[in-house]
Amino acid sequence: MRNIYDFGRKPAQRNYTVRDLIDLKGSGKRLTMCNPANEVEIRACVDAGIDLLTVWDTQLDMARQTAPTHFQGVGITWGQFATKEEILRHAIDCMERGADMYYTNRSYDIVEMLAKESIPIQVHMGLVPTISHWVGGLRAYGRTAEGAMELLRTFKRYEDVGAFACEIECVAEDTLRLLNDRTSMVTISLGSGNAGDVIFLFMADICGEAENPPRHAHAFGNLARLHEQMYTERVDALKAFQSEVTSHNFPYPAQSITMKDGELDKLNEALDKL
């Protein structure tokens, strides 16, 4: 555990620092990353030993309380903010609240602006769903030598503007394996095989909750079955409640309040005198 000051200048501890992640390259050590969405899921990640977390800005305060020493990245959606000033203000706010890195899939100029303020930036390469229109739809990347070289050029551009980490999605595993040694960035593989420095998978995919999981996802659990059981139990309970109320059976005596002994007779006498 590392002793640090976070970006809000508060004394803190972290399981990994940015420097640790950079030094990870070439070490042979592989880390895990997941995206818990609530307190229960965050606690589950901590208890399971997941190394790195990525959360949304609205979850950050709760996530930092629940997992105070875990490395946590915060991301923004493509259209969440329009201007450079809005993005910079948001990034600074998130870092001061305890984030350890900031994810954006916006332009090179924005990445450079943020990196110049010493904000650790994670970018996104390969399949970037938001801009899939530009490439003709969802597809894999780096399956040809030409495609792999284009990825390498993108790696270098992001390095030049100061990004330190990159989610690399749906890229051929052998391509990433070759390029990983040629970039200084920490590579976070999502659907890009067993070649990244960090392996990332969505919580719903890991736990078997996704209805239509992508090809690269693997369910290590079957929460969908339990959710279906819970739904059935919930509907059965509601039906029973509906039936008992409409039959004038519920509330039952055990759930009702009665007057104290003798008070009902007194009340009837008082009412008869009206």
C-alpha cells in the first residue's frame, strides 16, 4: 500500500499509483479492472481482490468511501461537456474528490490540455463505440498489418499529447502483443485478448447479467438466473398482497393495532351519548 497525497492534497493510501501502473509494463504482472455501479458492487470488487476500478463521476464520492485505498479512474461520456473549459473544470473537480485518473475519448487537443495540468489521462483506441458511424459500424481492429500500423501511429500520437493509459477495445490479440512493447502507455485490454497490461471486463458480463453479451465477454457467474428467481418471487408476493387486500383479509390481526382493554366499551358508551 502506497502513502500519497491525493489530488485534493489529502493524505491517502492507494493499492496502485500512476507510477506503479507505468512501471508494470514489461514486468509480467497482469492487473484486473472492473466498473462497479453501486456500493454493493464496489464492495464485491474489493472483497474479490479486483485491482483497479473505473466509475462515473456521480459515483465517485460513494466509491471513494467504500473503497478508500483502491485506484479509481473516472470517465466522462463523449457528449457530457461541450467546451474545453467545462471538461477541464470537471476533470479538476473529480481529481480533487479522489479520482486517480481521468478517462476521455475526446480530441487530441483536449487530452493534451488535461495532461498539461498533470492529470493522468486514459484514452480509448480500437473500437470506440461512440464514433462507430465513421468506420462503418462495430468491427474488430488490427487484423491486418496496415490496420496494426495505424494503431501504432495512434499510440504515438496519444503519447505525444501526454496520455499515460489507453483502453484498447476489440483489437487483434497478436497485434496488441506486438504493439504493447512499442508504447509507453499502459494498455487496458477490453476484448483485445490476453496481451494488455490490464484486463478489463464489465461487471454485468463477469457476473452473467448481460442479456446479449459481446463475443469477447465471458460470464464467470450466473446472476441472471438469480435475478429471474427474485423477479418471480417479487411478482408472486405482490399478487398475494393484491389478493388478500381485495378479499378484505389483509392486514391480518398480527399487523393490526387494537385498543387497550376496556377502552372500546368506554368509547361505545361515549358515542351513544352523542
